[in-house]
Amino acid sequence: MTTPLTQGDISAEIADEREAYAKRVADGAPVENHPSRGYAPYRSSVLRHPKQPLVAVNGDPEAVELTGPAFGVTDITAFDHDLTRQHHGEPLGERIKVTGRILDREGRAVRGQLIEIWQANASGRYAHQRDDHPAPLDPNFTGVGRTLTGTDGEYEFVTIKPGAYPWRNHVNAWRPAHIHFSLFGTAFTQRLVTQMYFPGDPLFAYDPILQSVTDESARARLVAAYDHDLSTPEWSLGYRWDIVLDGPAATWIEEGR
């Protein structure tokens, strides 16, 4: 019978991966802004990531788009960006505003882009049938939203700060509070998925998903900044998080490069 992995085992593997990365960079290898798909401490990634080269689309590449959705302003409703107003009652938890800009590698605004988010509720549970974490569901919080970026590339969501939750990567594994972001470019096949974290979370060092981004500066770009000027008196706290789509300051994307 296999002995269950402990947090100590995973933390040791994280340290080994970080040391190996530091050695590669010291030996002249380029900075790695995106994680290895075979990052060992993240067990399920090792089991499911593609191991064969990507297959090129033959024929007309635009044919791939024919069955993809087309998004525009008519697809976004007034309450899609405010996850606290999508039900009849008030959701439980700490209200927050999350805003930022979507930029290209030159710092130019990316306008009219669809952003979707999904997250756990304040107790750390998703409104999903496969989430069997024994934490309460909130009937007034579904945890999904979407919006389009404005002319300056800015977006805004009003939501509830998510809670940490356990997962089964190893014994006593917990994910730090985070919000999933999905961005659609000019085509459906350009979808990018990433995660935003909150500053000062004590679980950062223990999380193999976040730590799979072995470069410290790249990892820091996944953490939002608290911005008191974004806070609404007696209502919500504010966080700012910009997403850079490419270049040396690019935000980590789950699909890699």
C-alpha cells in the first residue's frame, strides 16, 4: 500500500524544483514565466498533461472558428459583473471589488475582450455538483460572472472574497483563496485561463499549483494589490490586478505557452 504524501513531502519537492530552476537560470537558461506541465508536486497535472506534440489544424485555420461563439455587448447583462446582485438575497462574506486592465506586451489596452470569472464562496465551496467539500453552500451566491473590457482595457467585478478549501493532492492540502479568470481574445481558440490570488495569504508556500510558477517575479504577478482608493465606504474593499497577455511581464496562463 502506498504511503500517502504529506505536506512535508510536497514542500520538499517544491524546494527541489525551485533549487533546480535557480541552477538552470544561473547556468544561462532563460527565465521561465510559465510552469512546466510535468511539475511533480502538482500530482494531477503530471497524470493528465499532454505528452505528445500538438497536432496542427489542416486546411483552413479559420474553419475552427465556425462553431465557436461570438461575443458582444448584447451578451452581457447589467448584473453579470456583480456577483453579489445575481440572486434575491445578499450573499455571505466579505464584499470586494476587483478591477484592473488587460494589456498587451507593449502596455497597450486590449478593449472589448470578454472576461469570465468563477470562484468558491466565502466558505471555500463551489456551486458545483462535484464539489463535496463539507462546507455550506450559499443560496445567494453562484460564483460566476463576466464582463467586457472598456476602451482603456479596464474591467471590474464586485464579488465576495473566496475562502480557502481542501483538495486531494496530498494529505492536508489546502488551496489559497483565488479567483479563476478566463479571457477570450479575438477568436474562441485564443482563450486564456489564469488565477488571481490575494496578498499575504499564508497558504502560498504550501500550494503546488501556485508554486509551479517557479520564477518569483512571475509568481508575484498573480497576486492582486490591495488598493484602498478602490474601497467603497461601509460596503467593500478594493483590489487591483492587471493582466499582461504576452512578453516578459506576461501573466501566467494555465495552458502554458
